[in-house]
Amino acid sequence: MVVFGGIGVLLLFIVGVQIVHAYNKLVMAKHNVQAAWSNIDVVLKQRNDELPKLVQVVKEYVEYERDLLQQLVRARDTAARARERQDPGSIGFAESSVRAYTQRVLAVAEAYPALKSDHVFIALTKRISELEAAIADRRTFYNDTVRINNEAVEQFPENLFAGRFGFERVSPFRFDSVVPRRA
Amino acid sequence: MEAKLFFIACALAIGGFVAWRRGMKMHRLMHGTPTSKIATAAKGFVEITGRARPFLPTPLRDPITDEECLWFYVCTEQRKRWGKRKTWEKIKEAQSSRAFVLEDDTARCMIEPKGAEIEKKRPDTVIYEHSDLRHLVWRIRVGNALYALGHLERLSTSIALPSSRPAETVLVTTTNGDPEQQALSLLRSWKQNQAVLIERFDADGDGRIDPEEWESARQAARAQVRGKATAATPSAPRETTSSATAVNAQITHALKVPQGGDRRLFVSLQSAATLESGALWQKRLGLIAFVLGALYLIVTIGMKIDR
């Protein structure tokens, strides 16, 4: 009798430890996703803060591309609004537009030697390029944390109680290919 | 016999439980932390992989075999007899405290062994002095693939990675070109990173720079500035930057012991996949050992109570 009771307690103990471990795993996955998102958000904001300066410098040299510059400004504003909603899906699409228009502006600048040798323009393009590299690396990192979170939420035995405790699947952060509209 | 089995079961239950919990924590940490690139990782707890590089130009050598390495742990064991059984017992150990560098394809990060858990699986070298005394050496060498978990921070001043020509490692200049000012500027840049200062000038190993050691640092800074001055040509333009720049690469980050929680600064020569698999097996075998030990204890004690 005591033996069966003891075995029962042992099994309960093991199940309890496993549940605690599974819960902690879900908590860690969720916090990692939040931290990874904050880290991308910071760099996206820094990149987007450089864009008005880029537009200003380009405007001084490039008379005939005002529509393109306005589209870049609109894309940036759309991205800023999407970031306020904190939805990776809509932010991904908005940021894809920002990247596409930024690349177009930089491509157009190639045709203006005076602009290309402007030291402010050179510094800005270097900074934007570094930030784009950081965004790319942090996006990969964020998507890895999302994958780990989604696996944890869907795997047995975590899936038995993930929903009950508010742990959910998260969407990855994708950049869609956007073709900038010709001005 | 029964008492012996009882103690074995206790040891199995306790040891198994500890191994099970440790395996669970390590597996959760490793599996749940994706690999970051040093250059673009945010400050915080990260997992990084790369190659080991030296932090200082002077090579480190282990005290047993005098082989060059970046880190060593040496352990001397003596064989002791317990009745008919013989076991190896540790009688002496030593570990290097010099920092080393982990380099991935984006940047370099310094790691200080103090406070770090550097995994020691199979020793690099085992030397038998005689049948009852042996020395075991574990090393990290230049170019070894490393895996590390820890708290990543950007250094306030980047440090030059040592080149093969030590005179070129750091160049610091001030706007007025005065050698004494240049030496002061160089000292200030060294002071930004206490770890570097202690590594280079803490002769008595007490973890502090006393006045005599500080004087050595001053002399070294003056010598370094003099070395650059004799190499410079009269027509060479004066450099105006006051930050340390290296001929070769820069060490821009440091991996430190995380504060609080069950996270740790962990370094291993094994790959992430091998370590994760190892942690998973430790978890499983620990659970089996715990269950077996606990079952034996429950059955033994339960039967005694039932009688």
C-alpha cells in the first residue's frame, strides 16, 4: 500500500517538474520573442530617422525626382504608423516599401556625381547600409526566436496548456518584394 | 549489502535528480537561444559561435607541457588506494586567467575566463609522471571553434586585436603631437578597459594595479609612443584622432557573466548541436537514474513500513 502510494507520489512529482519546465520554456520563448522584436524595432527606428536627412541632402542636388522622394517619405510614415500597431505582418510590408524606395533613391543618386561626393550623403549612405545589415541580422534572429516559440507552443506536452496560459503562435517578420511605383 | 544498495540508491536518486534538472536547464537555454552575430547582436544574453583568437600578443603557455595556447586548465592527480580499489584524486589544479577572443564573421568579442564555466570534456594531454601520478591538461588553442553563452556588451573603447608585430597593435595620437600627452592619451585608453590593464601589468596577480605596476604601465605607454615616433617620417601628416585604432582588427564586444538568474557564462569547444544533444541525453539519463534510485528507496522503505 505504502509502496503504491510512494510510486504515485514519485509520478506526480515527475509530472509536476515536467509541467514547471514546460511552462518556463514557454515563458522564456515568449520573452525572447519580445526582446528580439524590441531589438529590431530600435534599429528600424534608427534607419527611418536617417531617411529625412537623406531626402534633404538628395533634394539639394536632384531637382527632378521629387515624386520619388515624396514616395519615400510616405513609405516611411506608413512604416512608422505600422510600428505603432506593433504587428510584424504590416510592419514587414511597410518596411519592404521603405527599403525599395530607399534603394531607388540611392540608385538615382548614382547619376549625380556632385551628390555622390557630398560628405553628408556618403556618411548617410554608410550609416543606412550599416543599419540595413543590422536589420537583416536581427530579423534572422527574431525569426529564429519566433520559430522556437511556435515549436514550443505546438509541441506536446506544452500544447496542452499553452493556450490556457496565454502563450500563442507569433508571425515571423518578412520583407516582401515591393516594386516601387515609377514617379 | 542492503545498506550498500541503499546508499547507492540514494546517490543515484540525488545525482540523477541533479543531472536531470541541469540537463533540462542547459537544454532549455541552448535550444531557446538562437545564435547571434557579434556585430549586430543587442546587449544581453546571447549565444555566439566562432574561432578562438589571442587577446595579447605575448603567447600563453601551459605550465606542464609549455605549449602555446589561449587558455589552459591543468590538474594533477594521484592514485589512491581504498582497500582493493584504486581511484585518481585531484591534488593540484590551476587555470589561466588571461582573456581570449572569440571571432565570428562579423566582429570580435573578448572573453574573460574568471567566472566562466569552460567545459572540460576529454583532456588535451595526459602525462603520467609515474604509475600513481598524472597531469591532465585542457587547452583552447588559436583557431579552435568555440561556442559561448553569456551577457554580451559593446566595449566603450574598442581594442586592437594583436598582430604579429606588437609595435603596431595600438596607435593613439593627440592633436598637438607632444609625446607625453600621447602617452597619457594611450594610458587613458588602456584605463577604459580594466581587464586589459590587469592582464598586462598586474605582476603580483592580486587583481589590482598598485603604484609600482602603474609606473610600469606608464613606462610601457611612453615606450610605445617613442617606438611610433622613431618610425614616423618628418613629412608624415599628424593624425588627429584620439581614439585607439589598430592596424588589424578591433575587439568591439565583451562576453561577461550574466547577473542574476540561472544563466551563466559558458564556453565550449563542442558545437551547439553536440552540446544540445548532450544536454538532452543528460536530462534523459538523469531522469532514469533518479527514477531507478527513487523506486528502489520507495520499495525498500515501503516494504519495511508495511511489515
